[in-house]
Amino acid sequence: MNVEWAKVYVAAFFEVFWVIGLKHADGFWPWSGTVVAILISFYLMIMAGRKLPVGTVYAVFVGMGTAGTVLSDILFFGEPVELSKLLLIGILLAGVVGLKLVTDDNGEKGGES
């Protein structure tokens, strides 16, 4: 697997934590963890965007983060499972996978600014 795409996946993983943290943090340490998750998430996304197409990186980042957040709500916070939600997450993930498959990540697309 390409290292740059691994950065996007890890960034999306941390996105789930900071989104949950924005809702549930109520003290210094939970807010500190939320800020650290934000910094890690955006740092990795920005670093991946230097080598991969930025639009695709952002779409994959947001799509995976959204799906992860909804699934976390269902699994850990008692959000009701609805077929429509699961179907829409499936469509979202199909779009993310499709973008990844059609993106040429062999060259340096971002270039130096």
C-alpha cells in the first residue's frame, strides 16, 4: 500500500476521535485529546496532499471520517441502526473506493509550493 494513502487512512481514523471529542469532551484532558487528534488528523492529511491530488485526498478523508463517525455512534453511543443509514454509508464508501481506484498516484501531483 502506498505510504501517502496510509496517511489519509490514519488521518481519517483520528478524525473520528476528534469529531466524537467535540461532542463529548467536558474537561481539560478530554479537550486536550481532541486537540491532539485534530492536529494529527490534519497534519497527516496535509502531508498526503503534497503527493496526491488534494481533492481526492479530502474526499477520501471526509468520506471515511463520516462513515467512521456514524458507525461509532451506532456501536458505542446507542444510535439506532437504520437500514437507510447503512445503505447511504455503503454508497459513500463505494464513492470513496471509486475515487481511490481512479486516482493516479504514481507522480507527485501536489508539487512544491
